[in-house]
Amino acid sequence: MQDQSQPQGQAWIEFDPHDPGFAETGIPFDTLAQIREQRVYRTAAGAWYVARHDDVAAVLTDVDAFRADLGPITGIPAGVETIPAEQHYLSEIAEPRHKAIRRLITASMSSARLARLEPRLRDVCGRMVEAMIAAPVANLHDDYAMAIPAFAMAHVMDLDESAVAHFTAWSWDGTLLQRPSSPDVSSAGPASHVFFAEYLAAQRALPEPSNDLLRLLIEARIDGVPLSDAEIVTQLHFLIQAGVHTTRALLTHLYNRLVQDPALWRTLADDRGMIDRFVEESLRRDAPVQRTTRRCTRHIDFAGVAMRKGDLVEVGIGSANHDETRFEEGASFRLDRPNPRAHLAFGAGSHICPGAALARLEARISIEVLLDRVERAEAIAGAVYPPIPGSLGHKPVPARLVPRAAAGDI
Ligand code: HEM
């Protein structure tokens, strides 16, 4: 039966953008292609799912009509307007305040800081790869993809190694998707808020904060007013949410594909110049963030439908990246695309991801180190590999890593 809530004249398509089953079955890209044909889709929950590349870009860039709202994924379906302002994540903050806070946050990802990270990252990846080679069966999800983003985030935030274990744990157990106002969370907030609140208090107690990022946040004045502790803690928590989960997904997709495609492994081993193309094509074909959400701030006619103030809009980044009008054979994985960076995996407009360079660095270095030390990765017969993309799940990616022969062994 035609669902009456669908835009007029459109066939009924069954699709729930939040279906947790996608972690097992993979994203139904054929269904998304059907939705792109009819342009926009009304979900059973009453949200508008926007599927085409141009529409997705337009929603992301029109920050006046479409405000980011991560309420639903943090257990608060009523949305951003019901969440205390000091708990608004950077993406949810309206201009001009957003720009002022974003400037402080991006200082932690300067090219100088990333250049300092590179040798340390190479070193830590080298140790992880040696440990995986020594194991009878390596798990490239748990032992590589999970560990690298937590290490990198601790570096950019100027925190010591003790933070790495916390970041990994919070990514595993869902802490990163909680705010103090999420259901069943204590008033002190999730564990990450408690951690950052204590760290902030310790930094404030020093004659001069020793942590560069904290110093910037403490000393900042917006219209002459400092940020509150709660605001600072919220943004530190959000940095981990935005930088750990997402990059872990990207790395898992990359390693999973490499393990399952020995020819691809050889291509990259023979020509390291292809690694960047591999990473971009993965970001496009297998977007780690498949969708993001917006709330209409006013009535707006968009994509052929009348959206009302307060409507939720699901922004189909993963679908946009497969749009055939932009990417020939959009569902195929190809290293020879003429426009490898034309994807929307990092968003668009004034909220475009400030961590993109860091994520790309983690991907490139971790693959280079693998290729330097490992001759080939053998998939394990009978093992069930997660779908690609499988961003939602924490699934193992098992492999036997065969080391390169040391010169003396030949
Ligand atoms: C492969 C890894 C990553 C992907 C796919 C990704 C994706 C995205 C996307 C799609 C957005 C825009 C969301 C929206 O407009 O609703 C975004 C924003 C953001 N990302 Fe990333 N991200 C990644 C890594 C990182 C890293 C490593 C960091 C931190 C170091 C980071 C920090 C942020 C922040 C703070 C925002 C909000 C920016 C703003 O609202 O101005 N991301 N990211």
C-alpha cells in the first residue's frame, strides 16, 4: 500500500536510515539509488531523507534554514532546542558563535601539530604492526583501527597516553554518544565529561595552563565573555566523538578491503602514490558518516516538498557519494576517478570537517607502515568479514600478516 506520508505520486520504498541491521547486512545502496530517483523520501519516523548529491550539498551549506541536530543520536529525539545551550556540540551552534569557537578548536589541528604527530604515529603504528605479525591471527579492527584514532586525538589535544585508553573505551561502550541531558546519564555527565571537567579544573589551578588547547579555550572571549566550564567540556567531548568513531570506521573500511583484495594490496605496495587515491575512493564509496541530521528552522520548499519548521532532515552523505550524475558507476570502487575528492564524506559549507587532514594522515601513515612491514595479509578461511561500509559495528577484521623478509633472511 502506498504510504500516505510519502510525497505525492511516489512509490513506497522501505528504508530506515537508522536500521542497526546495516552493521550486519551493509548499506542498501540499491534502495538509496531508488530514493535518488524520486529525490526525497519520508521516513517512517517522519523525517525527510535527502539523497542526491546536489541536494545534500545544498542542505549542508544552508545553515540558516537547516540547523544541525544530533539530539536523536544522543537519545534526545525532541532535538537541539530542548538541550541546554552549554551542551550544544560545535556543529549545532549557530553563527556567529560557531565560527568563533571553531577557530579555537581548529588550532589543535594546525599543520605544524600534524607534522609533529607524523613520526610518532609512524612509530606507534610500527609497534602495533609488529604485535599483529606476532599474533597467530591479527585483528585489524581491534588492534589497529581502534587504537590509532585514540592515539592521534590524545596527541592533538596535548594529553598524555593515559587518555588513549579512555578514548578507546568510550568509543566501544557508547559514552561518546551521551550528553549530560541524555536519558540515564548522571548530572555530572558521561564519564568523558567527568574526565575533562577534572582536567580543566587542574589546568585552571595552574598559574599558566600547560595545555595549549585548554589555554586557548580558557583565555578565549566571545563578545567579551569567557566560555563556561560546561561549554569547554562539551566541545572537548565532542572532539573525541567526532574524531575517534569516524576515523575508526574509515580505517576499518580500508584494512577490511585490503585484506579481502590481495590485488589491491599489491597495487599499493608497488605504487605508494596510489594510497591517497585509495583513501579518497574509500571515503567516497564507503562514507564513514553515512548521514547527518538537520532540523528545519523555518518552513521551506526544498527538493519538491514542503518542509515545515521543526522537521528533521536526514542528510544522505553516503547516498550523495554514489550519485551517478556525479560519479560514473557510483557503486564501484575505482582508483582511477578523475575527481577523487569530489565526495561529501567530510560534509560541506561552514561546518565541513576540520579533522579531515588528520583523518587522511592517520589513514596514509597506517597503510604505509603496513605495506613497509607486511608482504601480504591473508584472509582467514571461514571468517565472516563485516560489510563495507560497516561503520556502525565494532566487528573484527581477522587476517594472518606475513612479514616482509628481512634482508638477511633471503
Ligand atoms: C574519516 C574521519 C572523519 C569523517 C568521515 C568525518 C566526517 C565529518 C562530517 C560529515 C562532518 C560534518 C557534520 C555535519 O555537518 O553535520 C564533520 C564535522 C566535524 N568533524 Fe569530522 N570527520 C572525521 C574525522 C574527524 C576528526 C579526526 C576530527 C577531530 C580531530 C573531526 C572533528 C570534527 C568536528 C569538530 C566537526 C564539527 C565542525 C563544525 O561544526 O564546524 N572529524 N566531520
